[in-house]
Amino acid sequence: MSELFKKRIQDFSSPAMEAMVNLLTAAGYLRDKLEVTCDSFGITLSQYSVLRILREAHPGGFSRTEIVRRMVEKAPDVTRLVDRLEQQSLVERHRPAEDRRLSVTRITDAGLALLNHMEPRVRAVEDQYFARRVGELDCRSLSRICEGIYGNNDSGDSLGDPPRENDAALVASHLQ
């Protein structure tokens, strides 16, 4: 365990718990850096995520359900996120004639321009706070490890599933 981390938390029940807390701490640190960057452009990190997802579909779009499915961090109310982006003219909604119940959200030219304008600053955060500190080989290993954590597994759980009662008890026992 690093000395820096020992100062933060000193009692770990296992190496797995230490690694998990380290991973969450690093993720929070990087999320904070990206939030500051996004804020300087007048959007949140969640809104940035939605814009990046919609850029993948451009010139088409995605339904709200598909946006939620693709988000790295699940936002509690994607409809309101999209509403705010629409108020800023960064996205637009469209109802296909074949299914008027479906609402498809598309990124606008202004949304694409904002992403292009933000890209150098986001890359600078990536470089300064991650790429300079973690080598390419370690990045590949970390990606493989993370995919093993959240990927398909035998227990049948997936991202977004609420913890089962026995999972809650297990987590509580680790926190005591």
C-alpha cells in the first residue's frame, strides 16, 4: 500500500478491498478534474457524456433508453439532462413518423462544435492526470481488469442492478 493512501485510510480487510477503494478514489479524482473542465464550458460531465454518445450516432440519434444504456455513469434523470441540452440548442428531439411514441435525440451542429471546442481541454486532462502517470501497458492491463469487474459474469448481475439483500449484508460487514 502506498504511503499516500495509508494516510487516507489505514484499515483494509483484504487486498481486494484496498484495490477497490483505490480504484474508487482514482475514479473520483479523475471525475472531479473532468467536471471542472466541463463546467468551464457551461455543461456538466453527464451532459458531456450524453453529447459524446449522440456524436456516435450522428447524423442519426438515440432514444432515451439507448442513451441511458450507453452512459458510463447512470444519471438519475436523463430526460432533464436532455431538456437542458435542448434549451442550449446542443441537441434536438425528433419523433419518427413510423412510431410517434418514440422520441429520438440528435446532436446539433452547435453540440458538435462544442465537443470539438472542448476536445483539447479534455485531452489535456487525460494527459496531465492519467496518461503521464500510467503507461500504455498498464492502461491496457487496467482496462482488462476493469472489464473483468463490470463485464458479464456467472452471478448474472449487470451494471445498474440493485444489490441483492445478501450483497447489502456483505457490503455492510466490510464497512464495520
